[in-house]
Amino acid sequence: METLLNTPNIDLYAVLAILGLFGAVEFILGHYHNTQRSKDDWILESVGFFVVAGTKLLIVFLLVTIADGLFPQASNALQHWSLWLSIPFYLFIDDVAQYWYHRSAHEYEWLWKHHRVHHQAEDMGILTAYRNSWVYYLLMPNLWWGGVATYLGLAPAVIFGLIFKQIIVTSTHSTWKWDKVLYRVKALHPVAWVIEHIFITPAFHFAHHGKSQADHISDPNGNFGNTFSLWDQMFGTAKFTRLYPAEFGLQTDPVDPWYAQLLYPFLKSPKEGSEISKSYKKEKHIGQEPLRTTLEAGSYLYCQCGYSSEQPFCNGAHHGSKFKPLVLDIKKSTKVSLCTCKLSKTPPYCDNSHLKMDVNA
């Protein structure tokens, strides 16, 4: 019991040290003079840090209580394992679980509402990692796995793993783009390839926070990895660009107050149209005729989910579903006929599938 309760404390000291180091670098680089953070952002991220710490302690307490009552024989059952075995074992389960949880938070509406606060940040930084609702942290599988692993006697592996993961997570949210030198120096390109195909790098994770896929850098619906990029590569969600988005945040952001973002669903947003407001209802906005128009040269996001109110173009309403927009690149002024019924077999262009629609359905 004492070991279990001390593990989160050791982790907390390590986290503070790591945040202090990267925070100092960000300060030296002038991040805090150029930040776009509002007062609500500072409050949200600061309080969010303590919510994570408190949630870890709560989870440990619950696990100890349940395990001691139901599985007392499991206590320290694996403490004889060497670190060479226990560390990879702990990290593998931890990171795979985190990948699928994070991915699910982008593909299922109920969980997206608890994670969307993470993507409302219009500025990267070390504290961006602590933007999630309390429910998101409470259900986070790797926090529970850390408690289970510690109860089984793998405390040294958990401590090492948590510190290692914290370095990766902090570095990939920090405005200090440490990987940039690897991309600039040609001789280091092989090193960069190896690193980015194993670990999450700032460029890889910044792409996940980018506002729009139209920049050909961002992919808010991909790059879900937490520590290792292996899972994104394995499950087809990886995007490597070695570039950094110019804009972060949501395409349509109601700027909810910090307390609603952190404490939803107990406290909801007073902002009309917000996904976490009391009156919000997600509705389809599909048409029965194509949009015939002329598009000027540029990149456009075509809505494939049907939820965008700016049909046939994407406004970010696909978040919380398994849909993602289609990037439409126009080289010169072009007349187009864009599908609005979402039945076309050749999206984004109309193939007259709307003629088969049942208008009375």
C-alpha cells in the first residue's frame, strides 16, 4: 500500500522537474512573450495539472481497495521480474491502450466532448498537455494500468516508464522544436528517420494539433500516438511531414469558459452552439442538389460527414466521428459541381446520386 501511494508522488516530483526544464527553455525562447493564451487558458491548464495528479491518487486508492478485497494474492506477484522485462511490458500495454483511447476520443462523440478542450488550445506549450476534462482523465486506461502494474510489484518499471513518457509528452507539446535541427542538417536525416519512426516528435504531434488539413501539414484525425509512433504506422493513422502547422485549435471554436471545459458534464457551457452546451444537438446538413460554383486556386476541405453547417465545405463538425474531410486542391479557377447529398461514389464531385434520394425519407 505504501509503495503504491508513493509512486504517484515520485512521478509528481519528476513531472515538476521536467516541466521546469522545458518551461525554462520556452521562457528563454520568448514563448511567454508571444503566447496567444487567454486568462481562461492559463487557469484551465494550471488547474488541469492538479486534476491529473489528484485523479492518479484517486485511481490508486480505488485499485488498492478493490484489489486487496478481491485479489490479495496478486499483490507484488511480479516483483521478481527484471527491469529488462518489466519496463517493456509496462510501456507496451500503457502506450497501446493510450493510442486506442486517444483515437476513440476523436471517433466517438461522447468521449470527444471530454477531449475537445485539448484541441481548443490555439497555442502549443508544456501545459497544453493538461487540457482535458476530469472525466477524460478518470477513464484514461494507462492511469489505471499504472496502478495495476504497481500493485503487481512492477513499481520500478512504472516509475521509469512514467518519467520517460513525461519527457516525450512534454517535449512534443513544448514550443521548443528540438527535432527541427534533425530535418535541417542533411547528414542527420537518417537519424531523424529512425527517431520519428519509433518515438513521437514535435513535428509529428504538432500535426495532430493543427487546425486544418488544408495546409497539407495538419492531421487532427491522425497521429494519435502518445510515446511511440509505431501504433500510428501499424494502424494507418501516421502522417510524417517534418513541418509545423501555422495555426492550432478548432475550425469553429465557441471559446467556452474554463470551468465548462474542465468540469463537463457537471457544468456546461453558456455559449450557444457549443458541443458542451445544454441545448446542443448534432444534426445533419445534407442537400438534395449539388453546389455548382467556381472555385479559385487554393485548397479546400470537403465535408464527408454531413454535419457541417457550411455545406459542402468542412467546418470541423466531423470531430467525434470516424469521418474526416477530403482535401480538394484547385490549381486554377475551375467550375465544379460538388456533392451535398453525401451519396456520390466520386466525392467531392457530384455523380447524380442525389437523383436516387428518397426525399420523403
